[in-house]
Amino acid sequence: MIRLARFGAKKKPSYRVVVIEKERARDSRSVEVVGTYNPIRQPAEVKLDHERIEYWIKKGAQPSETVARLLKKHPAAAAEPVAS
């Protein structure tokens, strides 16, 4: 499962986008960190490793509703054509 793990101080959350086994607790040990999300910044700061997220989705990992919304809002940049 691909979901958010909360970090940061009280009342100042920041999140890591992690690949984790579904049965594990929210902030327990993850398999891999594939991005970050900071909702406190204006506008919210989102950094995602789209290549690794696609790899895990192909392996069967399901994104949570929040992660799916972040992926939809911040899609991977299209590959730029190489000038010849």
C-alpha cells in the first residue's frame, strides 16, 4: 500500500509518501519512501518519485485515497523530446 506517514512537530505536520504493508501502523517501518508532502507551506509542497510509484503500482501496491488525489493533482512531467 502507498500512503502517508506523519512526521513533524505538534500542530505542524509534514508527511512522507511511503510504500508499506497494509497491516502495519501508520508511522511504522516502511518498505520505501517515495515522496514527501508538506501541507503547511503555501502552496503545499509535494515531491513525488513518479518512477518508483509506478514501479510499486505495477507490483500491486494500492495508493490510499489521499495519495491517489496527490498523484492526480501532481502528475509526472511528460518526457521532453530530444532535440536532434
